[in-house]
Amino acid sequence: MKLAAYPAFTATAFQSRLAYRNQVWSGVFGELVFMFARIAIWTSVFSTVASDSVDGVTLPQMITYALLAGPVLYWDYSRLLRDVGTAVKSGDIAVYLLKPLLYPAYMLANHTGNFLFDLLTVTVPVAIIIGFTVGLVPPASLFHGLAFLPFWALSFGMLFLLTTILGLAAFWLMTADSLDWFFNSIMTLLAGGIVPLWFFPGWLAAIAGNLPFAWVSYYPAAIYIGQLDPSQALTAFIIGLVWFAVLLGVLLWLWAKARHRLIVQGG
Amino acid sequence: MAIISAQGVEKTFRQPKRQSGLAGAIRSLFSRDYTEVRAVNGISFTIQPGEAVGYLGPNGAGKSTMIKMMTGILVPTAGTLSVLGREPHSNRITNAAEIGVVFGQRSQLWWDLPVRDSFDLNRHIYDIPTPRFAENLTRLTTMLDMGGYIDRPVRQLSLGQRMRAEIAMALLHDPKILFLDEPTIGLDVVAKDVVRKFLAEVNRERGTTIILTTHDLVDIEEICPRLIMVDDGKLLFDGELKHLRSALGSRRRLKLEFGTDPGPITLKTAHLVTDEGAAKHFLLDSEQTSILDVLTELGSGHDLKDVKLEEPDIEEVIRTFYKNKVQAGVAP
Ligand SMILES: Nc1ncnc2c1ncn2[C@@H]1O[C@H](COP(=O)(O)OP(=O)(O)OP(=O)(O)O)[C@@H](O)[C@H]1O
Ligand SMILES: [Mg+2]
């Protein structure tokens, strides 16, 4: 396998997005509307309590959490889901078997290109606009700032694995669209993308905090604003890595099954 | 050493039996009823390096299925298949690096990118050394006349332009074998001609082995000295196109015109089908029989004015053949 091909796919995915650069504006606008809606919600929640913090979190911290857990970490995975789902349904996935490459690795390279494009054209501009208009807080400490980076990488990998696994499931279910809806609901709740886990009832927080979705949004954002101390952060990271390994195993296993089905039943 | 060898290759698909209507849909969720479709049924052939072989057959004959098995993306149900000395599906990646594949119905180019960028990605995928890539690119661009649109995004190309780009892309890594599944489908006469001339040249000058499926006999006439014809998964004919006629049992017609009606004539070399008196129509039973044989047998003394030998149109022959088959299938 030619490793140099994968960065080339990343560059290609990035470039393909340039062809549709008009969509950037709607992306930025959509995320801004979404952010300001959340900011309005949190502002009104905080205005109903007497102290300026809720569960030890201030409003600016909460807004920063919302930005990280939303646009930064839980970014647009649906493109990936759609790509995999369509390739499965149309049978185009066979074309990838004709080339000397590994399909999941190809998708990862592709996904990275889309991620970089969205980061530069949507996420960063939205963060800057929110930063200047509403205000964002810096990481809780140098440790939390540095720890955010590996958590961010893990979040990226986790979202990729979850989405690709779901996309490949189209092989057996043949309906990626309803899966998208289902996945989005699960993610909204369990990843802590809208409401952080510390506001959950204890039992639900305990469940959600141990499911892989929480590593997509909740843990990285919570680390950044200092909700976890170093030892908790380390434990969370290790559990996250275990989940990552498990999901990677699931993805490779599913891909092997899908490929088997493809070459035996012809799709 | 054969570059491709198939021995009794079979492929059976299991299609879940679908019942119509809602009740049927629900029932089929529980019952495991399958219909078996034998798409390829005991096919054997060997292909030598440098050959160009046309694979012909009506819809559903199993052509695409055979191409998919040879390219390693489908596993045969039975039989042995060897491509470049390997079993294709169990050596998919190694195999993929040494073959080129074009599916007329399915694009392998990157839709949003200029053609050139798709080519460049292939350079990475197949790890083509830069100088060789540059040389191949120049050669293919010139031969297929792609200079005018190589920098345009694929989605803006016409079908003919896209097909030329697909074929060029499949050849950039100098594959030993080029598989094409209906490469001329949907092309106009000019584009078909460009593609045919190009493929014939690649086969002749670069020695690339070519296997192509088609419904168009002209493709075979112009590119492939050898023809493999299949129907209903079974091999019907393997040989040169010019021998197909006799293999399908179609005979040449001979028309003899006389100045005056010579009366009844019976010959050993040809048999009479219609007698219009001064004009008589014969069928030649054997491919070996020449007009001279017939005339020698006829001898002199007749007022023979004109001799006309009619080769049946091969398209016609095949059409008749397919039609007879369908009728035979309908009759009990
Ligand atoms: N994935 C599949 N699952 C079930 N049946 C299949 C599958 N692929 C092909 N078949 C069946 O196998 C038979 C041969 O199909 P194939 O595509 O090889 O035909 P073909 O010769 O390429 O026809 P065409 O000229 O129409 O392209 C057909 O009856 C088809 O319905
Ligand atoms: Mg076909």
C-alpha cells in the first residue's frame, strides 16, 4: 500500500470543497445562528439564579463550552455518513476494491481534508466572531489547555469511527438517512453537545460518561474549562483510548464483513 | 504461460425472493427464500499475454460478472481462476496494482476535480515514478486528444470525453492487463472510433492484454482478433470472429443467374433453396466450399450469366440466433 497516497486524498478532499466555496457562507451563518441561540438560552438560565455560577461554572465558561462541544468538536459528520452510505447503496464501493488501497483509511484521509477545510473556513471564523462579540475564556490552566489537544485528536478519531461504522451499517439496513437522524439524536443527548453531563441526573451522567459519545464533545470541552483535575483527565483519556481501540476493532471487523458480502454476493 | 486461465468457473448469486405488496414484504422478512441465479456456468478459457479478446453476449449473459471475478472483486462459486499467476480475489491488492479496469457504467474519476488531479491521485495510489508518469500522461493526452479538457472538472465533461479520461486513467500505471466492461456504451460514432483505434493501438504497440465486453460487434472487429461468446452463463463460442458464422450454423448464400432456365439442378457442394427458373438460390453447407468448387461441379454448358455470393451479415446471424433461443425457451 502506498502511504503517500493518503495525504494526497486529504489534499484532494480539501480541494474539492473549494469548488463549492459558496457553501462556506451558509455554513458560517448556520453555526452562528446556532451559537447565538445557545448563548441566549444559557444567558437566560444564568439570569434566573442568584449567584454568577451554576454548578461552579460561569456564563462565559458555559458559552466557551457550547462553542467547543458544538461547532469545534461535533462538527459536520453527516458528509462522511452520506459518502459511505451512498457508496454502499450505489455499489460504487466496489470501485474502491479495484484500487490497491484500504477503504477505511481512504475515508479517514478524505475526512481529514474535510475537517481541515471546515476548521479553516467555518470553525475558526465562528470562534473569532463569538470571541469578539460575546467573549470566550482561555483554558482553565496551562495543563488544561495542553490536555485539550490530545482530547481533541481523540474526539476527531471517535467521531470518525462512530460515523463510518454507522455508514457501513447501510450494507445491512440500506437506510442511511434514518440512521443519520437516529445518530444525531443519540449524539445530541449522550455526547453532551448541548447540555453538559454535569447537569444530568446522576445515573444518566454515569451512563453517558462511560459511553464513547462523551469523548466526542463532553470530555474535551469539560477539560478545557477545567471541570476535570489532572488525575480525572488521565483516567478519562485512558478509558477513551480503550473505547477508541474497541471501535476501531468494530470498524475493521465490519469492513471485513462488508467486503466479504461485496465479493460473495456482489453487494 | 497463460496470463489468464479460467477452468470451469461458476458464479451463483442468491437473490432473496421478493413478494409483492406490504404483506409480501413482511413475509419476506421472516422467510429465507432464495432464488439461485447462475450468472456464470462452467466457463473455461485461457488467454495469452498480448491478446485482445472480446467478450460478447446478450443482457444478463454474465459478462460483467466474469469481469468482476477476473478483477478480484467477486469470488467464483466454483472452478479455478488465475490472473497473472494468482487467484484474483485472495490477492486483491497485488492484483489491483497490475491491472487496469474501466467500467463503462461507473466512473472512477473524482467528480469535482479536474481530470489532471484524478490522474495525479492515481500516480500516488499506484506509486508511479514521476518521469514515467509524465511520459505516460503526455502520450495518453495526445493519443486520446484530451488536451482541451484535461484541466476541466469531470462533472463538466461529455460522456465521450469522460470515457476517454477513464481509459487513460486505467493505463497510467502501465497495467499488464486492461479490462473494459462496455467501454463504448453510449458513445457516438466518432467517440467510438477514437476509443477503438486507441485500444487497438495500445494492444498492438504496448502489448497490453485487453479483455473487453460489448454489445457492439464493430468493437470486436476493430480491436479483438479473438471473440468469446457467452449466453446464459455458458460459453458458446471461442475463436475468431470470422468463424462465428459457421459455428452458429449460418451458411452463405449463392445466387446463380442463367440466360435461359437450365431446368432442375442438383449439386453436392450446395443445395437448392429457391428455384425461380432462371435464377436459383443455393446455400453453401460448408465454410470450406468455394465458388470455384460449385462452378466446377456445375460444369460448362449452362448459359450462366451472373454469380453472386452473399455473406450473411454477422449482426443478423447473431440476432437470429438470440431470437431462436428465446423462442426455444418459450416453447415447452
Ligand atoms: N449482485 C448480484 N446479485 C444477484 N444477481 C446478480 C448480481 N449481479 C448480477 N446478477 C445476475 O446475474 C446475471 C448476469 O449478470 P451480469 O451483470 O454479469 O450480466 P451482463 O452479461 O453483464 O449483462 P449486460 O449486458 O446487461 O451488462 C443476471 O441475471 C443478473 O441479474
Ligand atoms: Mg454488464
